[in-house]
Amino acid sequence: MRTALIGAGVIGPVHAAILQKRGDLCAVCDINEEKLSRFSSLPVYTDYIRMLEEVKPDAVHICTPHYLHAEMICEALSRGIHTLCEKPLCISLDEIEKIKRAERISKANFGVCLQNRYNGENLYIKEYLKGKKIVSVTGAVAWHRDAAYYASAPWRGKWGTEGGGVLINQALHTLDLVLWLTGAPDSVTASVSNLTLQNAIEVEDSAVIIGKGDTGFVFFATNGSPADMPVELTVKTADEIIKVTPGSVVINGEAIRFKEKYEALGKKCYGSGHEALINDFYSCIEEGRRFPIGAEEASRSVKVILAAYESGGKEIFIR
Ligand SMILES: NC(=O)c1ccc[n+]([C@@H]2O[C@H](COP(=O)([O-])OP(=O)(O)OC[C@H]3O[C@@H](n4cnc5c(N)ncnc54)[C@H](O)[C@@H]3O)[C@@H](O)[C@H]2O)c1
């Protein structure tokens, strides 16, 4: 594989390290030339279209701000380039439809980096619950993101470029896990607010979502915690209470611990799923299988989040 990377900010280097370990990284693009200095042994570009045209990579990883995902995914897929994009899939319903169309007509594979699905405890619980009736799921994210974090890049904290706050960025992974277990809801009712960062960001730092459908859920998220706390999923079945936190599953009080196969690269809260997900993406390409987290799968959390933004306390039915 010859794989190019677009976006060499915070998460791009995590992808680059894994691609270099695989021997696949062939070119890097970032509009900020300083970010390219660490890749001086490779062809580097400041224009991603030029890179795709000149390098003609087999695959590309997109690690740019949220508002650029849809355009970059469609440009890469239309050239038949296998495309792995960082989360979220995109930030609007129109973009979801454009990406789905681009994926449908492309011969290339497409995936979204929802790496927490590859953590041992989450793989275990997904398998454990097969065939069981889930009564309800609760997801909770309490992390710390302050004004300095939001000032670290101009796209953060703005509706036009980030597309939202805690929900579409930090909490999306855990919401995706909730929806992986419950399936897509019919409707959501939500309250979204900015409790701690009124002078720093336009978007929400806190939210509560109630989802109704075959299996209902409750989801809590805030960036206003004094510290990053472990994310939590609680699942209720007919006769069990199951608590899932990073590295452990506790079923009716009995704990099972998980040790990850891969090293955690980047911030601790990213976990160590990136390498497992990226290796699976390339196994799918080699074996001619669709990657399991394509546009349809990755659009679920985005649709729930967009409905939560629209809700203002009213029930919104998911399209
Ligand atoms: N999966 C995870 O756990 C995880 C963790 C962190 C970030 N992310 C996601 O990764 C993406 C990037 O986040 P980040 O924190 O690395 O942001 P960042 O701002 O640190 O990096 C983005 C980079 O993209 C570059 N860029 C902007 N416009 C560009 C363009 N037109 N062409 C080429 N490069 C361009 C910027 O110069 C910057 O270096 C976001 O979607 C974010 O949500 C995912």
C-alpha cells in the first residue's frame, strides 16, 4: 500500500506513526508548512488535490478539521482512492448524503476512525450481548477541555468549522458505542448548553440526550469536568447490570479486565484502538471486504447529534 496523509496536527502524527510502522506512508499534506517539517524524508504538499493527482496513492487518511471531511472524502473516493477519515464523518445532513453517494459509486473502500469499537472491553460486550434483549443503555462522558484547548486551533469551538462542541467531538466515540449496542433510535429529545465556556466558545460544552426506539438510551456529556474521567457505559438486560469502562467489564459485580494488544499513541483518552482499526482497514482492502464502519454506520452518531442540536427540549424524529 502507498498511503498519503492529509492533516499533520494533533492526530495526524498518530496515523503517520502507524503507517510508517506498516511501511505504507508515501506523502503528507498540511497547509501549515511547520507541521510538515517532521516528514522531510517524504514528498510533502500544502495542496491536497495536487498530492492526490501527483502521488496517486492507493489510500489516504484524512486528519483535518471537521468542516473539511466531506469535501476531502468525496475528492478521494471519486479518484478511486481507499479513504479512512477521522471522526466525525461530517457535520451536516447534506454532507452525509454526498458522502454516501460518493461511497456507493466508488470502487474504493471507505472507513471512519471510530477506534474505540476495537477496544477489548467493547468488542467483548458487543459479542456478549448478541441475542440478549437490552432494556436500556446509559453513556457518560465527563472530560476537561478549557479555553486554552479551544484556542489551540482556530476551527475549534465554532459551529461553522467544528460543527458543534462536546457532542460532535469528544463524546461522539461513546455515543457511537451506545448506538452500536442499541441500534439507531426513532427519536431523540435533548438539552444542550454551554455551562463553563461562555466566553470562549460558540458551541455546547454539555448535553443530555434521551433516545427512544427499539432500545432506548440516555446519554450525558460534558467538557466541564475538573479532570478527564473514564468514560462509562451501563447496560441493563432482564437480569444483569453491566458496567463498561476502559479496560474493564463488570457484570453483576464480577469484573473482567482487558489488556490492549497495541500501545496507546497520542493522548491517553484516545485509547489504543487506532492501530487495530487501521490494520483492520487494510485487511479489508486486501481481502476485498467492506470496512465495517462505512458512511451508513458512521452517520448514525452524527444524525443523533444533529437532532440533539435541533431539539431544544422537543422530541425530534431521526431521518
Ligand atoms: N479518533 C480520535 O480519538 C481523535 C483524536 C483527536 C482528533 N481526532 C479528529 O481528527 C481530526 C483532526 O483533529 P486534530 O486535533 O488533529 O486537529 P489539528 O487542528 O491539531 O490538526 C488539523 C491539521 O489539519 C491541517 N489542515 C487544515 N486545513 C487543511 C487543508 N485544507 N489541507 C491540509 N491540511 C489542512 C491543519 O493545518 C492542522 O495541522 C478532527 O476530525 C478530530 O475530531 C480524532
